[in-house]
Amino acid sequence: MRKETDLPKVKMIAHVLLDMPIAETSFSPAIVSHPFTSTGVTAAQNEDGNITVVDLLNNKEDYPDAVKRLLDGEGIAYAQAQPEPEEEKQFALPPANQTMRRTYAYLLQERLINRDILSAFAHKKLIYESRELSKDKMKEYRNAVFVGFDEHGVARHAHKRSLYSKGKSYRGNVAGSDPRYSFHWTGTSNQLYVFEAPIDLLAFLSLHPTGWKSHSYVALCGTGEQAMLWMLKQSPALQEIILCLDHDAAGIEATGRLTDILREQGYSQITTMQSLYKDWDEDLKAQHNLPAQPSEEHPQLLAAESVCARIAMKCVGNQPDRVPQRLPALFQFYRTCMEGNKLETAMDCIEEIAAMSLQVVLRECRQLGTDLTIAQGGQFLQSRILPHQNRGNLKSRTEEISTLIRRAVDQSSAPGIRGEAEKRAIAGAWLDLAIACAKVSVKQDADERKLMHTAEPTPSGQEQSMQAV
């Protein structure tokens, strides 16, 4: 049971601490001025977690004495409030309305969903309309509810979407929902289509209605993999997975991450379908000649093309045999530039290291019987730039690159006769280094692009609509 609030203590704390401008001093803890009087107080957290407050009444005590009193444990101590443990909320479907009139009107007229497709989902009780009261019982809300059932036919997940077209709309999962069982349809073929949101799923089917019931579909209600993996576990026949996530930076990263997860699970038939606009709902709008939000390419994919082209150009004139001798000094210069925050010079260095490494890879490939041009090497390097694997602070990668350099140099300088296995190992070590270096420059380039985009003035809604058309 929640303890009764100690109002006198609350008032005392408020009176002493409320809105006090903190003034740092050479002593610890800090001395702050009282907002209502000319007195001052000093406050600190003790080792036991309590807050001790000493009132410097009319400055009668100087700073050292105040600090000593705190260290001696004097003053008024207030115990920190302990958060109440949250009770685990049990899942329950929102109460249903008697009709689906508003839901049908919203999904058919506002979201342009195909009526037959909507009716098929509603018939299976996968979609219904809720009728809910606000917390103060003063307002009544209607929401479209997208239900997910488990293997026993029990509802375990629900995603709500408000039916109001004006103002900011609400969408979210019902408390207690199990993410494994989010909104889905089970067909009979070997294909599983994966989406971010239920509306995206329905819009895709409205765009591609032919034979849709034979395939399986799942809306992740986000980008988590739980529901996708549960569908695959329940239906071993599902072997071809089509990832249909949003055509924006977040969707592109999620697609890459889900692809890695699927490959780790042993799936090899993985393809990607991208909407022409931001998502499938926007494509459906465009099909009806309505303004649609444009797609968004990932900044790293845009940057990778130019960065890898520069790396390929820097390969010209590099002699692979001299790379191990030249690399340590160049890397040390890169490290110095990064520490001095000279990013432009540092990126030139890291691209030069990538170019030198790529030249070694091309040499080893020729000796193994695969003759690639420098341009092909740059294109291959570009294909290995995956945004979801290229995150984090650039300065923290210096030691990783240092390790890769030592590994590549050690592979090249190892004594003995080099057979095919040894040459592949050398090529692999230098390729890992080239990719790691290219990622650094791509990340920096992409970050600069995002900063420039953020600094640009945001167009008005009317201008955005005109651009979309």
C-alpha cells in the first residue's frame, strides 16, 4: 500500500530547495542561494542515499564549516523516495463497439483500403472497432483494433489506431500485448511478407490483391523480430521471406538487421520489396492521385557511392608490395588527426588506408584466378556498407582498425609457402581492413549530410504536398 504523503516534509523541502540557482564553489558540496530569503543552504547525497541539507542561516557559517557538518552527518536528512514497483499488466482486448461503421469509414475512405480485404480480416475478428472511455470517464473514444491470436486461437496482442483524421492521431499496442503474436494472416504458400504496421500490410494487399489469401503476412507493430520468428516457427513451410518495411532510414536499417537475424536462423531465400514512397500506405495514396510522402534514402547509402568511388581513384598508383611498410606511419597520422579533431584530414588518411588495403585484395584475387578492375573493387566495397552495422562513435573505432592492421600485416608477413588457403586468408584480412576504413569515412560523410539536412528550412505542408505530387 502506498504510504501517506508527509506534507510538512514536502513543504519544508520545497521551501528550502525550490528553484535555487546553483553556484559552484571550490568546496564540495555546492552552496546555493535561497529563492525567498537571503540565507543559503548546502545539499549533498550521503553514502546511504539520503539527502542532507544544512541551512546557512544569514551566512553565520563559512564554507569549510558547512562542509564539515555535512561530512559529520549533521543537518536534516530526507530519505529518497523509492519508486513503487509496477504491477505487470494483464492483457485484455479493449471493449468492442456494437458496429464497425467508423472503422470501415476510416479505413475505406481515409486509408483507401480495399473493401473485400478489410471484410476478410473483420470476418476472422482480426479487426474490430473499440468503444472506450477516457480515464476521467468524461469522453468516449473509438479505435480500430488489430488483433493477433496465438496458435490456440487466443487473442494475445492488440494494436490500436484512432479513427480521427484531424489533429494528431493515436496508435499503440494495448498494455500486456505479447509481441510474438502481433497482427498476422496465415496462408498456405511458402511466402511470408513482413511489414512494420497493420495499415502498411492492408495497403500492400490493396495494391496487390491477386491471390493474396494464399500467402502469409505479419505486421511487427514496430521493427522487432519476435512476430516474424514466431510465424516461421509455427509454419516450417514458410521458407521465402519478403521484407516490406518502410522506405526510410529506420526501415532500411531494420531490413538489414532482420536479414542478418534470418540468415543466422538458417534462412537463405530473403528478398526486399520497397515502396516507391515512404510506405505502402503512401503508395496507395499516390495510386489514387493524392499527395504522398516521398521515400527517404539512407544517408549512409548515399554517402557510400561517393566515398567508395574516391577510394577506387586513390588505388591508382598504389603498389601492393609496399603497403605493409607504409601503413603504420599513415595510421599514426590518422590517429593524431582524430585526436586533434581534424576530421577532414583524418578522412583523407582513412580513405588512403582503405585504397591501399583494397589494392592488396585485388592482387591476391588476381593470383587466385579472379581478375577484378579497380572500379569493380570499389563497387564491391560499396556493397559491403550496411547502415545497421555502421553505428557508433568514430573515435572509438581507432583501436579496432589498429587491430585489423596488425592482423593484415601479420598475415602478409607470415613465413612459408603460400597456397590457396593462405592467399584467401590474406585477401580476407585486407578486405576486412578496407571495409572498416570505408565505413568510417561513410559514417562521417553521412553525419555531415544529416547536419546539412537539419539546418535546411523545413517546407510547409503545402510545399511538401506539391513536392510529393
